[in-house]
Amino acid sequence: MRTSINPKLALGLLGIGLIVFCAISLSVGAMNLSVSDVLGSVFGRAVDQQTDLVVMDIRLPRVLLGVMVGAALAISGAVMQGLFRNPLADPALVGVSSGAALAAVTVIVLGGTWLQSWTGWLESLAIPLAAFLGGILVTIVIFKFSTRNGRTDVGLMLLSGIAINAIAGSATGLLTYVASDEALRSLTFWSMGSLASATWQDVAIVTVPTLLALAILPFFARALNSFLMGESVSYQSGFNVKQLKRVTIALTALAVGAAVSVSGLIGFVGLVAPHLVRLILGPDHRWVIPGSALMGGMLVLVSDILARTLLSPAELPIGILMSAIGGPFFLWLLMQHRSRIRL
Amino acid sequence: MLSTIDLQLALESKQGSKTILNKVSLNVSAGELMVVLGPNGAGKSTLLKCLSGEMKPTAGSAMMDAVPLHLLAPEDLALRRAVMPQSVQLDFPFSVTEVVEMGQRHALSTIELQQIVDKALGMFDVQHLKARDYLTLSGGEQQRVQLARVVGQLLAAMEFKQVVPGYLLLDECTSSLDLSHQHLVFKVARQLADHHGMGVLMILHDLNLASQYADQLVLMKQGEIRYQGSPIEVLTEAVVQEIYDFPVKVLPPQEGVNDWPLVLPLSH
């Protein structure tokens, strides 16, 4: 059962935790900085130019990218779990992320010639846009595939996720293997994710859809709650189910697409974060959505700090750490739900 | 009045079109308790889905107060009719109170919400489970909580949104209940019809419960309404045998014991 903590207080504490981890993340790295130096730079009173450069051009975009990517993946996970009516849905597990990654890679590799004719910002939007379309396509396919008569079959959902991950993974691998394009990032990036090359532009690309989702989704929180009892119950209770599905699928695909296009494939955030939030706050989406955003941001930040420091000066792909946390967690969740998973 | 006129419903499949409901016409009036009976696959649940607005008829019409149901927005419809499906699957640990609150699409004040939840839970004898995790309840307790949610939806509309009494559609809502709670549900249903003026339509398999409590019985077979009328009128040996292909004896009402016909299944 959940704790009996006041939801608003819990959200506040999560917010404070996120800020603390931001400060820690800003101060650790190849050049060790004190928290006060870091804060000085962030608030425009830099101690020296080098510190300012490291903080403002390298670490701050990376930290913000981590927070936003984590938030995007976590709210997408929370909403997908509502949409699929089971706590095992996750954008990476069911193949939405890899579909988005494949679409992004396809545009980079095959769209090389006509992309060049686009102007700068349009070009940088083409990739997240493609990732969005790839993500939305996979969501709809999985939803149609695993939902019958308004009920989702968890086994079918997870298995079709495996299939889609295999297909998208191999196609992404093939494309990155044959591509000579230098703009294409490494296969490691697309399969295990990274925040290493964070730019302010990346931050903007993932922040806009994430904030959009955070602004709109609360209006659908109660509808999502009733959707957990099935599509027809939600309709009978007075909610516009068609609109709910359209809006939530579009918003989650948008957030996942944006996150994947700038940080590659980071798995399990969408699985772990909402579940932790439900343990603290209960399953009500009015709290789960904002809570997941904060928790997801924190989770990715912590993983990134570990990725940067564990084998310093070398850097681990962040996906390795997320999977190290998420894999056992997923197994534990499966144990909890095994009586309800059938094919 | 909740009504269908010559309602036809066909489902398209690879084998072609299959007729599920054929020329079904019925009226559920306010203040009336109607029970729909019939063998498995007779089209009862599909009829209920058409009456709730969830399914749109292929031909003919389903209307509430002469307005076709598909023209009504879900949020307006929710004030006038509530539906209890055969089973509800929920895999998230909401509390009983939260489950009942989910029936409230339209905003209520905290006090109003509390009042409705308490009243609805009390009606179905589950007020003591208020704070429990819904997932830890027994099947019968879950069913009563779902009934409280559904009835709460209409009660709140009447009490706080000044809406005229609506229609309650219940699909095999007593399937997991013990003897005393089965009768509790029917007493509540009667009370909702008699005192609150709701129209109640229930799908049922127990002929004797139907006979004891219903005003009107509708007997369906193969997508059609075969017989319709008061229990005394339609519950005859010939009718029941025709509908269920099973031999029965019908005992007429007896002074001081039962004022409704009793159906006794015979061995083949």
C-alpha cells in the first residue's frame, strides 16, 4: 500500500531532490567545482571564465537535457501505462523508443540529400519530427495489436514489443553500419543513449514537447484514471475516450520522439519512475504525471552522474546504468504481476 | 424513456455479416425495473451496449427521451445513465473511495463528493471497506464497490446537478454475490426505481430473482425479443422451455409464501 504522505508535500520534496541532484551534477566531472562556484556561474557571477565556460556550455545543457529527457520518458511511461491499463508498459520496452530511433536514423541516412536543402533550424527539427512519427506509428501498432474488445493483453503487448525492438534495432544497426555520413552518431548512441554531446539546441528540442505534455496532460488525468477500468467504463462515466486516446498517444509519441532524437535510447525510465511515484503517491494520475516528471528527471540525472564518475575519466553510456537499475526492477515487477500475465 | 425501435445490429467479420440483434423494440420507463433474460449469446449484453450509447445500431434507433443516443455527448449522457459491465478489470491499487469517486465526471465539492461516496457505499453494505485497497477485495466485494460507483454516478447527478432521474443498466451485476447480498442489490434496485424514479434494466440468469423483483421481463433468444410482460404473464412452462430448451415446472404464487411465480428446473 502507498504511504499516507500529502501529495503536494511529496511533489515538493521530489522537486527539492531534483534541484539538489542538479547542483551535484553541475559540480562533479573532470574539473571538480564547488557548488558555490557553479551557482555563481548559473546566476551570472562567475568566479572565472573557464569555470563559466564549463558550467554554461558543457554541464548546464547536459544537466537540463538529462532532466528533460528523464521527465519526457517518465511521463510517457506513466501515460502509456494508463493507456495500456497495466504497469508494465514502457516506451522502450514496447518498442516506441526504438521505432522513434529508427525513424530518426532513417531520416539522417536516407534524407541526406534533401535535408541539405532545408535551412538550419528546419533541418534540426526534421529529425525529432521523424522520431515523433516513428514513435506514434509504433504506439498505434502495439495498441491495435494487443488490445481486443477494449482490453489489453499484457503478454501480447510485451511480445509485440520484443518483435518491434528486434526489427527496429536491426534496421537501425544496418543503417548506421552502411552509412558513411559523419552526421550520424554511433550505434552506441542509438542503442544505449548518451547525454555527452548536449547542446542548448538539444535542450530546446526536448523541453518544448515535454512542457507541452506537462501542461496538457493534467486535463486528462481523471479520464486516464477511469480509463484504467477499461475503455467502455471510461466512456460510460462520461469521458471522451476517442479524444483521450488521440491526445495522449500524440503527446507521448512527441515527448519520446524528442527525447530519443537528442539522447538516443535510454530504457526503463518510463517503467521505474512512475512505479516509484505510485508507491509514494498512489495510482491517481493527477499526482502520478507531475511526480513522474520529477522522478524521471532525478533518475536520469543520478544515472548520468554515475556514468561520468564510475570509470572516470572514461564515460559509460547512460543506457548501461539505466538498464542495470531497470532490468532487475522489471523482473521484480514481472514477479508481482505474473499471475495476471497470460497469452 | 429509454427505448429502441426496430433496432438492428450486425457485426462484420471475415465470414460476412452476422446479425446480433434483430428488430428489437423495447421501452424502459422511469420508475420501472426491467429484467432481460435469455440463454448465452442471445444478444442481451449487445442490447445493453446499444441502450448505453456505446454501440451504434446498424439500423433502427436507440433513444433517450426521443433523442438518438449517438447524438448525446458522453459527459451529458453520463448524467442520465450509468452502466455496470459484466466485469471490470483494474490492475492499479486505488482505494475503494477512489474507485467510487471515478464515477463522478462532473466536478463536485469535497463535501458533496464525500456525501455521495458514503451514501453509495452504504447502500451496498461496503462502507466499512472505504479505505481498503480495491485489489485486495474479494470478487463479491469488488462487484458491490462497482455497483456503488455506478449508482453514485446517477445519485450525484440528481442531487447536485438537478437532473431528472436517469437510467441504470446492470449486466449480470449479482454474479459474484452471496444470497443475502443478491437480495440486497435487488432491494436497492427496487428502491431506486420506486423512490428515486430511476429506470432500471438488468440482465440476469436467475429466473426466480427476476420473477420476485421485476416489473417487466424481456425474454430474448437468437437476437430477438420473444416474449415481454410481467412475470405472471410470461413465466409459463412453455415459454421458459422454449427460451432455454430446458424442462421446468412453474409453481404459481401461493398465499403468504410467494406472490410471484417460482420456476423449478427439472432434470432432463
